[in-house]
Amino acid sequence: MKPEAPRAARLPRRERPGSVSGMRVFGLNLWGPGVVAIVALRCALAGGLAQTPMLTVADWPASVAAGRTAPFQLVALNTSAAPVTWHFPHPIVGRWTAGTATGTVVAELQDPMSAAAVTIAPGHFARREYVWSVPLTLTGAVTVTFGDLPVPRLVLDIQAPAAEVSLPPEEETAWQKRLRDAEPAEAGTGLEPGRFFKEHISGYEPFYFVAGTRSPNAKFQVSFKYRLLNDDGALAARAPALRGLHLAYMQTSLWDWNAPSAPFHDSSYQPELLHHWERVIGGDRTNAFRLDLQTGLLHESNGKGGADSRSLNFLYVRPTLVFGRDDSLQLKLLPRIGAYVGDLSDNPDLAAYRGYGDLRAVLGWQRGLQVSALGRVGDRGEHGSLQLDATYPMMRFLHGSFSLYLHAQYFTGYGDSLLDYRERSSQFRVGISLYR
């Protein structure tokens, strides 16, 4: 093994493979002779064949304050007799353990561009800098393990967050204070756009774009919900049940992009007022059974006039039954039952095709493959529909470059669109999902 170049000739440590001499691992300086012997032994055992590099963690901090970041390095050492090409993972997902409590560790590359493949010469190493954002509520001694990476368990002493010193405010009039502090500083009560979306906007129904070969070819769905109350507001504090109030919106469109001028065949617009009550039964995420409950009033129409006009109002209740823990295989059952409210003159026989409810079932893992089925049966049992969806995270591909899901969908039956709810059709489409 060649000794490390003099300091003046070194490249930035994040951009170069280096030699082993002088590397600091777990707070220890490993100098040439000892490391040379170790590498020589590993090379002898490797038999001269290229292999996965030996991994270790360097510069792991002894302690850090809660709410701060814990930086460290992941070192890949080539102990074989041939060059090794390797990708540094991004992110690294692991677990922390403190007594009987446990949680997820997500360590991100400080420079995401450094996740590209690196070729490490025999007897040399490459390293990348990572950082873990320590939860504000976590204190004491914790043990950290990094999933499938063959690195030892790490110990970290998390200290209480440091108290921030604030200077007394300057003297000002009541009107100055009202003008300056119109928006409270506490989380959950602000109007700043980033906080607004993070604290109020969330996914609702699946959000996807899929396409097939039959007309209409493409189908996409957009859906989100908005939480009405601030968690820290006075109304939420006095009436906690109101925290589940949301406004929701979903749009499903069929796009005939192979037709002349690529028109939209039909779109369904669904604004909704709902109340979602989480964990009516099974408050702990480790429970093998959980029950949520949702009630709502939705309006659905296709925005057209004359003979093509379709519209309805539907008042419903939908429990969500979850079998299995969050970290294991789960089965979710979401039956919905309700009644039509108001005028159905645009589509008087809609109940014969849609009935008075539906059933959605989802089987899979929260961070893996999921398969779902959505079924409807008309009130006479003569008309119905079935939609099957399969999704898989694309984080497994291209080293975590895309936060998307691969999506395959098959529909058969009546009502693929609100306009043609009396017509039977079958269609297979594939595409991507943003939320499932």
C-alpha cells in the first residue's frame, strides 16, 4: 500500500479516494504499520478478487445536543487486489434505541452529488460525509444501527437542548406591536408559505398519472387535503375533536392524447368537507390493530352542461381498519357507505351503477410493495366495477434519486369516467404515483 500523500498535495477529502494511513475511525488515529498489516491480511484472504469494500464509520461524535445534527463519515476500504466500483447510499436508513424506545434514523449525504459511483484502488479508501438531524425530544444515551450496512453499533450521548438567550424587546407602542407581530411565532400558527404547506397540506387519495393503449389513453388523479385548524390555536385547545376537520379536493381526468388535438375526454371534480378521527382504537403504532373513522360530504361533477352534465352530492361514513403493525405487512380495509343528498336530475339512475358505497382494500408494506383493490356494486347488483392498483417505491432505483412510485392500474366495469358511467370498459395503464 502506498503511503498517503503529503497534506499540501491532498485533494478535498469528499472528492478523492485516499490511502488508509492517518484515517481517524471512532475517535482513534490508525497509523501506517498497523493498518498495513490489517489490509495485507484482508488482501490475502480475498484471494486477489474484487469484492464489496469493507465499511466503517469515522468521526462519529461522542455527544450532541437534541435538535442539532450529528455529522459523521462513512468510509469504504478496498481490501482486495483489484479496483472496486461502489455507490455510497443516499440516504442511510437505520434505527435508534434508547431503553425500550426506538425510532428511525435517516442520515443524508452532505453533498448529494457525491452519491455517484466511485472507483477505489486496491489498498485505498473513499469516504463521504453524512449528517443525522437528532430529534428535539430525544435525550440520553442511544444506540444507533444502520440497517443493512455492515458497520458496528454506535453509541451517542444526546444532551438536553441548549437554552437560547433572548434579549428583552425594545420599548414600543401597542400599535407598533400589532403591526409587527400580527403573525404569531409559534409553530402551527404562521402564514409563511413553507410552514403553511408543511403544517396544513397533506396527501389524501392516491395521486398518480398512468397511461394505456386504448382510448382514452391517459388517466391522472390529483388529490390533497387542508387541515382547517392550527394545532396550537385556542379553538383546537378548547375543542380537540375539531382538529380532524379538513377541506379536501380530488380531480380525476381521462385524457385522449392519441385523438386529434389531444382532448380531455372527461374530468371529475370533487371538493369535500370531512372530519378524520385518527386511532379511535389502537393509539400505539406498535399495535397489531387500529381503527380510524372518517365522515364527509362531497360534491362531484364533471363541469359540463346540457346532456353531458353529471353531478351528485354524497354524505358518507368510512371507517379504516388496519391489521398489522406499521413496520410489518399490513392489510387495510376502507368500507364507505352513505346516501345521495339533493338533486340527481343530471344522472337519475346513478345509484344503479355506483350503488351507495364502495370498498377499498390495501395489502402491503408502508415502505415497500402495495396492492389495492377498489370495488363498487350497483344497488341492483347488476352493474359494478373493480380497480386494481400496484405501486412500488422508486427510491430503490437510481440510488434514491426519485421520490416516486411505479404504478400499474387495471380497471374493468362501469364508471371509469363520470360522463360514461352507463358504459362498460376495461383498461390497463402504467405510470407513476406521487402519493398512494
